[in-house]
Amino acid sequence: MSSTTSKPTKAATLAQVQALIAGTKKYFPNGSFTLGNVAYTTATLIQAFQDLVNALVALNAAKASVKDALKTVSDTTAKVGPVIRDYKRFVLAAFGDATQQLGDFGMQPPKARKPLDSEQRAAVTAKVRATRAARGTTSKKQKLAVKGDVTGVDITPITAAGPKPTPTAQPAPTASSAPTTGTATK
């Protein structure tokens, strides 16, 4: 059976090193150690551990300040971004295609739109028609021609407050049962 070990987090590493410092001060206040062919005293060992603690604390502080700086940049960009966009439009409108003046602003004149050739235009048109057919979309005139087919509508006046009757749909009158207007024949 194998077990997988994951890399400890910075917080876990920081807690572990601080515990090593506290345990070393408590149990080996004046000790000397040989670790990996290097001789250490309690003071030098604690100083090495403390250097790692200081580095981890500095890293956490730097990350926090980076997050603050990124938030500041994001907020400022949200405010100034539209102003920059509008100013660029103004500069382009003011100088048009004047390459030298636009270059002073770090901009280039807009590229001329390349018209589509006949094959590309035919492909675009075919794609548009295929999309409309697939979606079932129609033009305004075709939409106006579509009418609903409603038959047998009953209008019931409400004379008293009470439960509202639900309207029922009646079948469409046929030619033989269609009511006639005018005088009745005998």
C-alpha cells in the first residue's frame, strides 16, 4: 500500500519552523549539533530557522501588497480606460491619416478596409442564408404576413364578484351551422 504526500503549504511550513525554534530553545538552549557534516550551535541553528521564517513572512507581505496593487490597477483602469478610448478616437479624428502626428501619440493610422472579392462575398451570402434557414428567421414583411388562427372566442360579462369562470374554446363553426345575419327565413 502506498501513500501520497503533498507539498506542505507556506502556512504549514511557517508553523513547523516556528515550532522547531520554540522546541530547540526549550530543550536544547546551549546545544551543539552536527547536521549533514556541518556543526551548528543552538544560536546558529535558530538563526537559520529564523531566516526562513523572515523570508516566508516577507513573501506573505509581498503577496498581500501585490494583491493590493493589482486591485488598485484594476480600479484605476476601470475609471481611466473609457477616457483613454475616447481620447484615442479624438486624436484619430483630429489627425486622420497623418502618420507623423499619430506616431507622436504612439498610434498608427487605421488600416483601410479591404473589400471582399466576389468569391468571398458569395461565401458570406451563402452562410447568412444558411444561418437564417437553420434558425427559421424571417424578414419584417414575412413576419407581418403570419397571422394567428383564433376560433370560437366567448366573452362572458362578469356581473357579480365570485370565482372567475374559465373560458372554454368552442370548435369553429362549419358552413352548415354558421349563423346568418339579417332576417330569418321560414
